[in-house]
Amino acid sequence: MMVNFSFGRGLLFGAAVLGTLAGSSLSASAEEVLNIYTTREPGLIKPVLDEFTKETGIKVNTIFIANGLEERIRTEGQNSPADLIITVDIGRLAAAKDYGVTQPVKSEALEKVIPAAYRDPEGHWFGIALRGRVVYASKERVKQDKITYEELADPKWKGKVCIRSGQHLYNISLIAAMIAHKGEAKAEEWLKGVKANLAKKPSGGDREQAKDILAGVCDVAVGNTYYVSLMRNGNDAEQKKWGEAINVILPTFEGGGTHVNVSGLALAKNAPNKANAVKFMEYMVSDASQQIHAEANSEYPIKAGIKIHPTIASFGELKADNIPIAEIAKLRKKASELVDKAGFDQ
Amino acid sequence: MIAKTQTAFGRSFRRKAQRLPWWLSAAVALIGLLVLLPLAALIGIAAEGDAEIWPHLIANVLPASTIDTLALLAGIGIVAGSMGVTTAWLVTAHRFPGRSLLVWLLPLPLAVPTYITAYIYVEVFDSAGLVQMALREFMGWKSRTDYWFPEIRSLPGCILVMSAVLYPYIYIAARAMFLTQSASLLEVARTLGASRIKLFRIIALPLARPALAVGVSLALLEALNDIGASEYLGVRTLTVSVYNTWLNRGSLPGAAQIACVMLAFVIGLILIERYGRRDRRYAASAKRHRTVHPVPLLGVRGWVATLLCTMPVVLGFFLPTAFLLRETVRGSLFDQFNTDFLAHFLTTIGLSVLATCAILVLAVVLVSAARLAKTSLTRGALFVAGLGYAVPGTVLALGLMTPLVGIDNLIGTVWRSLTGERLGLLLMGAAGGIIIAYVIRFLSIATGSLSAGLDRVSPSLEDAARTLGASRREMIWAIQIPLMRPALASAALLIFVDCIKELPATLLLRPLNTETLSTLVYTYASRGRFEDGSLAALVIVLVGLLPVIQLVRSAEARPKVAESPSGSASGSTKPGIGADGADPLRRRPVTIEL
């Protein structure tokens, strides 16, 4: 009667859709495939994936899961279709290893290109690109061109600092790095100092902080390097204004360098297409793919000699911090607790 | 002698009616177990860890986030509750300019997902958003510090955003209640000279209480389930704490422990609310009421009513939709409409339709069984069915994964031993997991709606059928299902809309290369390019709109159909449910019970 769809027809239609989905997932064994589980939005890596398929004929299937990717692979266990894990932030890479959903890869091609600081000593994960966590400074109101992370806690910035949630992945790693440099007590003091300088409660993403600078809410903010390029070079006129309102200062730790993080790869423990996965990993450090990746995502290429995106290059030369990121990963839990303790997000 | 036989017959009859056939009992038990599955898994995960997270949580997190959570819930309860009840009362009991149009418009925000609204409100009202930039240009202000403007990324902002899209839950329930209940009471009160305000306070509000309770609790559960909007707007709810414990401190067991405590809290609230209403009967008697006769509001009063009812629609529907349209046009996103997009669209519809059908079947089984016999099994299963909605989507998905993969691996092992081939994952690999998650999460909408629908039907109908010798099967097919049909339709529509909007469980359980419209929007948003997902978001709203419109149409336009001489279009002139031509919401209850 008034039911909008005929029950039978609806079922039939639904079953057809389900059948198609089932068919595509089960018939996959017929051709060469690679199943990628990624915490990065696949659109970001699509240019590289397309190129890979063109070169090798291997069909790439992807699933994008922001949170819970490791749990899913672990639960799927032996029958998991996952071959390769792509994720950003050392925290996620280390978590994947801790969860036992990765397996080691021994590859000269990878080890030759990727500096030891940006891969797991046992070969469970490999960084393929870097991003810096840097300071966005108002073009209008901030004149200095150097800054330390420590200075963000200086009272001279009172009411002038913006940042996204302290519990966000990117900030947790930055705070963990601060713990690695200064110890827990000093890091907590620093965090409280930054908190006292905040212009508003942490919220939004990194772009919103640039927007707040444009709006005059604050003078300096913390954000990742590639966002600046995405804002300035994107096709959105409003975001262009946000990107143009700020200068990027590459901050350093006192006695250290700029905090960088990786986006990386890991081979899944029960990868059904292991050979294809390793082929892809090695492809990711080739000149061609490093170039595509650097251009499309505005990340720092991991391979020496690859051209950095002009917007990113304009920030000046990156002097990456010297503490191995695997060490930083171990301090993440502590960092997360410090954020709560300092009431940073309150 | 004769009298004695009759008593004996009556007794045995009643006893028989209390017993269910074994297959029905088994089905009821299985459905109950299905819903309990992820909860059991969740408790299992929680038990894996020790209590090490609690000292830190109690010292540093829980005080603030509990206060934030309670403030958020209280705020939404008050704002969305008053929006829903006021508008429902105005359009039901009064006549004012635009009323007949507003009756159509008021439920529309139901089609707009909360997280999308949060993003839109930030784009529009934030420091460098459209409104403030325009204001600055107009007023010549230079910086944010030159003027005061309410902060959208804040607790009040979050309450506003969520209330704007959640109030229809209360509106729909309250309107159904006002329409079916209050005519005679109201008229008596009016005759006795009660003022309009007093009518509302003394008669309407108390009558709306069950509807208010049901609507508000649905809205609050939605709010508690949310992670995207509150995190983006800078509100640290307990749900955010669950995420931090899980993701930043690598403690899934710890996160599960917090989730369990929250769940216990929610169940406690549901029980208290039920207890509070234990002795009251709000259901309509089998006798027909007259509908409320709307009183005209003249002059300024009428326009104030128009304004009051327009505001929620603007906030919850027109503003988000207009923004999405603007972005779609501005970014020329129509190019995105290709075969991939069509495939995602069909996946979304297919999954939602399948899940809706499955839910309806299961709900009919549950409710029919409970109607045939109020045993502890049927009552228990109905209560358990209500819990699914209280479990946040991500938690549900995490809890479901283990049992799903368990089943998959079992099938896989058998397959391998039979054929020697590796089968892979069947349920997880083919979206079976998503459908099961939808079923668990939204089953309560159907059982609530159907129970409410059946409760309004006098048991004398079934008694008559029984006396005439109908078998149980005939009772279900010939009496109960036709009686439930109007409720089935409205439940189907609500569930369909909810399935289309569902994000967290879909995200976590979908197979490779599979996107729905909501995961599509999410992928754009997580790239920091929310605007690029405007087309997908717009399609979600539009697809959700059709069922909502259908819901309103079937509820509002019915009297005309019934009044038409043929009456054939409605097809509902069966005894007991149609024929009176009064307001249809009585026969088409959209009340949702937990």
C-alpha cells in the first residue's frame, strides 16, 4: 500500500548489489591484484596507484579506514585480504607493528633509499615521505622569521596562539618529541605554557588555524607543511586567502631540528599477494613515484635528489630533528596523558 | 455444566495463548542474541585489559568530559526538545500563515546528517566564515578582535548544530501524540476558559511527555553516538575520550571499558525513564477521537508562530542545503557525477534497502511474538532489540568484527577442507557485515514503531479471530501484519533514511573498493576538503528527503484520500484501522519506542 518500495523488488535490487560486491571480492584471485588498507584518503595516492597499475598490470584495490584499520586486519586474521598498509604518522606505523599485523621486509632497494631514522630497524615499516609540523605566522602581524617550539610557551604570545586538539595524532607526536628532548616534567610545563597562550579552545583542523590567523583571532598557529601548499595551490578562492595570510616558519627544538613525521608503508602479516606488495613498496621509492608523490601531496620526498614542491621549498631548507622517530613513537602514550593532565583541550 | 465447561475452555485457551510455537521462540531468541553479539564482544574486549587507565582518567579526563557530555546532552534536550514540542503544538492546534507548508517542512532536517551540518556551520559562522567576513566588509571591522560574535566552535555552537538537525525526532513524536490524544481534553479545557498558554502547559505538555521522552532520548543517543561533529567543534565528550584512549594510548580494552560504562549509564537512563512512566497509559482507546480543531492565531501572533516554526527549518534544512548547493555550483562538482559516483550511489541504496527489508522482517517476528504471548523471552528480546540504538556505531562495528570474522573463518575452513581453495572472507568481504550492523543498530526503530502501532489496536480483534478458530499463523498473516502495515511503512522510511546517513559502522566494516555516499563525504572531509564532498552530501540529503516527504504525505494527506468517494487509493478501510477518516497519524504512528 503506502510503502514506498515494493518489498520484493527492493530485496531483489539489494541482493543484486550485494551479489556484485561479493562477486568482486571473491573473483579477485583470477588476476594479479594488490589489496591496500590505508588510513590515507585514497585520492591522495591515486596518481601513484594508477601509474603502478599501468606499469605492472597489477590491479590495486583499496579500502580507506581512518580509525580501526589495525583492529580490522588483526581481527580478520589469517584470511585477511590485506596486503599492504599505508598510513601516516609514526604513531600509526608503530601501532601496526605493536598490534602484530605487519611482517618484516628485507629489501635493498628500500634500505638504500630510506635513511635509517625513517624506517623500522626490523623492517616492519618504511617511511616514504616526510612532513614538518611547523609554525604558521601572520604575514601582517608577525615579523620574526625564526622560532623555537619552546618559544610557543613564551608569555609574549599570550592570547595569540592557535592549534587543533592536543589529542590529535600530529600534536601527540610533536609533544612526544618534546618529551624526548626535555623530559616529561619540562614538557608538561611547556604544554601548560602553550595552553596559557591559546587564543581559543583547540578545535578544527590545521586549515582552520590558518583561517583564524586571517581572521585576526591569533598571530601564530601550529600546522603541517603540506596544508599550506594545498591551500595556496588549490582551486578554492577562500582557502587561497587563508594560505596567503600566513608565512611558514620552520621551527626547531632548542638544540635540535624541525619536528618531522612520516607517511609510510608496512607489509601486512598475512598478505595473500606478498610479492605484489613488495613490488609496490619498491616502486614507491623509485624516482618517478617519489616525484609524483611529492608533487601531488606536497610532502618532502624521502629520496635525496628529488625536487621538492616549489611552495614547500619556499619555506627554506628543512633541518629535520635528530631524534629517531621510532623513539618518539614510544612516548606517545605519555604525551596523550600529558595533554589530559595539562587540561590542554579544556 | 455448560458454565463450567466454558470456564475450563477459557482457561485452557488463555494458557495456550501464552505459549509460543517452538520455531517462533527460537526465532525471537536468535534475534535477541544477534543484538547481544556485539555487546558481548565489547565486554570481552574490555575484560582483556586491566584497570590501569582509570586512575589517569579519573584524575584528568572524566570530571571535565563528563561535565561537557552532560552539558551537551542537557542543552540538546532543552533546545531540541523545546523546538520540537513548540513547533508540533503550534502546527497542530493552531492556524497561522504558512502552517500547511510548515507541516511539510518541519521534519525535513531529518535527512541532513549531523557531521555534515557541523562542517557547514563552521564554514558559514566561523571567524573567517561567510557571515563574519560579510559583516566585516559591511561594518569596516578589520580584525576578529574588533567585534563580538558568538563562537561556533564551542559547546553552545555544538548544541545549536545538533539541535537543528535532531529536533524532528521530537517534533514527529510530539505531533503524533497531539493529534491523537488531545482533542476532547483540549475542548473541555477551552470551554472552561483556559488560556492558550495554559492549555499548552496544563494539557499539551503533560500529554506530550511520552513522545518527548522517546524523541529526546533518540536525539540524545544520536548526540552521544556522534564523534565527528563534537570533535570538530571542540567539545570533549566521553565519546572523544573513548577515541583518545583507543587511538593515542593504544588501549582498545581501556576504550571498551569506558564504552561499557557509558552504555550502562544509557541503559540506566532508559530504565529510569520507563519506570517513571510505568503506571500511565497513553495509548488511544479503540474508540475514535475527533481530531484537534486548530484555532486561528490572528495578526502578530500568527506571524510570531510562523517565525517560530520557520526558524528550525531554516537552521536544520535550508541553510545546510543551500550551502551544499552553493559549493556544488561554485566548485563545478557536477563533473564528479560519473559511473563511479553512480556505483557508490547504488551501493548506498542497495545496502539501505536490504537492511531495511531485513529489519522489517525481524521486527515483525519480534513484535508479533510479543503480541501473541507476553513471556519473559519476548519481553526480554524486545528490550534487547532497543539496546542496539544505544551503542555508538564505531563501538558496534568493533564489537561485531570478531564474531563476523569468526563465522567467515568457519565457512572458510570448511570450504578449504572441501575444495582446497582459499575462500577469503564472505561476510566482511561482501558487505554482509554492514547489513548486520544496520540491523542491530536500527532494529529498535522498527520494533518501537510496530509495538506502538499494535498497542493502539484493541486486542478484541484478535480475540474475535481466535474465537472463530484462527490458527496462530493465520492470526499473524491475516490480522497482525495488516494491522501493522501503516506502522511498517513509517518505520521503513525512517530506517531507510538512517541507513543512508550511517557513517561509522559502514566505514569500518565495508569491503575493499566499496564506498557509500557517507563514506565518500567522509573521505573528502578527512582530506581537509569537505567542500569537495558537497555533491555527495547533497545527494544524501535529497535521497533522504524522498522518504521523509513520503512520511509526511502519508501522515498528512490521508484524510483527503479517505474522504474521497472511492476510498480505494488508501486501501485501508479494513475494520479497526481505517474508515474514520480522521487524522491519519493515529493509524500511522510514527512514535518510536526504545
